Amino acid sequence: MDLKDLPVTQRVNALVKALDGAKRTNEALARCGDGEAMLDVLLNASSRLGLGLTRWELENTPPIRDWIWWKNKEAPLTIGDSKPRYQQDGGQGKPTKEGSTDDEPRRRFLGLF
């Protein structure tokens, strides 16, 4: 079976497993200054393993996506609100009410399940 025929998530998982214990590759990833440099190293590793992953697939598939966000210091969550970052920036994907303000108090649930 050709590895390129597997779904993207399985190919990314195979890459992650191959990186476990790969000293030189992990050192190269640690030396990267940003996410773009990490993608270059990961693309090289993917091609050596015959996984055929593209830059876009690596950039948008967890856990590699999260590693890149972390390297770029763009965490997907903010500790205070626990909202995904994309929802904080401009309220994308969330319909707004006419005349509502962002200063409305938040409801808190204090019960136990």
C-alpha cells in the first residue's frame, strides 16, 4: 500500500510517530525561528518518508498546526476567556446583535454535574 493513499490525518500521525526519537530532526525543529522554517523541516521529513504531505496539509492539520501556532507564539486559546483566537479577532463566525456591546456581563455556571 502506498502511504500517499492514506488520509491526511493518518499521514500526519505517521510523521509525528516518525519524529519521536529522531534526534537530528527534532534538533532542527528546535532551532527554527518561526513556523515557516518548521514547515520546511517537516516537508523535508515528509518527503524522505514518502508521505507526500503538502505545506497546506501540514499547516492545517493538528498536531502540527498547533506546533506552528506555538512556535509563532499565536496560541489558539487565551487563558482568560478560553475562546479560540479566531473568534476573538473581530468576532468572526459569530453573528452580532444589533445594539449589543461587548461589555455585557458573562453568565457563569457554578453547578456540579
